[in-house]
Amino acid sequence: MLDAIAAAGYSTPTPIQASAISLVLEGHDLIGCAQTGTGKTAAFAIPTIERLTGAGARPLGRPGSGPRALVLAPTRELALQIAETFDTLGRARDVRTIVLIGGESMGPQLAGLRDRPDVIVATPGRLADHLERGTASLGAIRVVVLDEADRMLDMGFAPQVERILRVTPVDRQTLCFSATMPPEVERLVQRHLVRPRRIDVGPVARPVAKVTQVLYRADAQRKTPLLLKLLGAERGRTLIFTRTKHRADRVARAVMAAGHCAARLHADRSMSQRREALDGFRSGRYRVLVATDIAARGIDVPDIAHVVNFDLPGTPEDYIHRIGRTARAEASGVASSFAAPEEQDRLHAIERHLGHALVTG
């Protein structure tokens, strides 16, 4: 595992990893609260893989004996990212992972399930579909991870999550990781976790310290010229958030017309288009990614220099998750927010949550 960790580029564990890994190895139920971008995925992937290969106080058996670990994630993109982490860290140990997400054909998923993978990473809706069809069985699951639990409940997945947990063994280990802990998540934890240990790393739902936040007051007509000016003044990788799918398309067209390599990411794009956009942004083929809030959480793209809130988000929590896409893994970054006169209520809510006014650029 140490070799796999080094090959993946990890050197020093983040605080959530340093606190969580030993507790998971010991078999405790766990609530992990930490800001976005602090390494929660590796915090549960590393000890889960270790237990799947016989380590820890409660080993889970040997690879190849069927699904014994389940990770639920709110979005397809986050599920793919989690599976990539498991593949990277578990490949040398023969730990096999399958991804069950919507927007993709059932055929390859059914074939993958017949191969008895060790880890299932799924969105709740698609896993619920498999359970209804009888094509997935969770009777041997020993570890369940709820990643971005607050987001799953925000997106209306509570009924599916409850059903999935009911058909897993009652003596399973349950890990709940989240950036925020609203009452809905607290109730879920009380129902399904047994004497959980809790880890709080840093202030919850606050921006990481190394994000420089800048406010630009601009009406709707001035936003696009301002965006192009910012893009022209720097060369770093930039993630732009818009409120609607239509606005994302329009902004992406303007950015490409100005000569920048850009891609779009929103719910009307097919799964293959969304994957191509993310892969291209991650590899550097696209310098700019224009997205709706589908990308605000769980997308681990390194070295994003600049996040631009072309439209202010609906809640302060969404603001935190958006700007958390930059300044990841102890790096620094810039978050620029455009505020039109009609967005003043949203701006004031964000500033009240932060406890200070944003600096005007």
C-alpha cells in the first residue's frame, strides 16, 4: 500500500486522512466532516483496500470473493473519480472496482457485476435500479461509505439511500463523509451508524485559507467582456460556474470565440460528453471548463488556478463548494465572483456566512 500511495503522488497525509485511516482499520463507524478538497476520498479508500486484503482489526476477506465494500456518491462524476482512486491504490493488490451510474448502458454493468468485483461505487438512483431488477446483491457488503452525504440528500436521494442501507447487513461498518452536517444528515447518522467516532477537520463549510476571493460588480451585459478580460490576463486552468445550462452553453461559445480551448459540463450533456469534458480539462486539452453546479462538488482536477462565479450560487454553502475546486491539496488559487444588481441578496448571504465582505476587484 505504501508503494501504491507513493506512486499515486501522495507524500504527507492530510489531517482527515491522518485521523480517519486508523479508525477505519479498527472497524469503527465514522463521521468525517472536512472542507472540500482535503482528501476525504483517500481517507476511506486506503483503509478499505487494506481491510479487503486482510489488514486491520476486522479484515473483510480476500479479493475476488464478491462485493464487500459499497461507496455511494451523489453524482456520476464523483463516482468515477472515487472509482479511479480505488483502481489506482488497489490495482497491485488485485482489488477490483465497478461503477454503477446512470447515463450508461446496463449491459456492461451487468457483465461487471457477474465478475464479482470487490468494491461497488454507485449513484443511489442507478444502484436502486439494479436492486429492483435483482441484478445486484448487497448481502455480503461489510463496509458502506456515504460520500458527500449532504449533497445526496439535497438532490433528493434520501429514499434510495434509506432503501439501500436497509438491504445491507446490519453489522456492517458505515462511514459518512460530508462537508456540512445539516439536520437531515444528522438524522440519517443517528438511524444507521452505531457509536460512530467523529472527526471535524477545520471549520466546516468555510473556504480553505489559500483561496484569494475577489468580487466584481457587473451587470448582466458586462459579465462576458469582464470574463474574457480575466481569461486574457492569465494562462492558468479556469473553472467557470453559471446558474443555468443555457447560460453555460452561451458562455462557452463566447470563450471559444475569443480563442480559448473550452468545454461544457451540465446535465443536458451525455455521459460520454461529460466524461470527455472532464478528462480534457484534467489533461490540459481544455484550459477552460464552463459548468453548472453539477461540478461544484467532488471533482478532483489538480492545479485549477482560477474559479469564476459567472453567476452567484443560490446558497452560501454552494459558494464554498464552488471555490473549493481551487487551492486544493495545500495549493493556492483565486476565486472571482461577478455580482449583478439583482444578485445583491445572494451576495449579502454569502458575506454573512463568511463573516466579512468580499474584496472588490
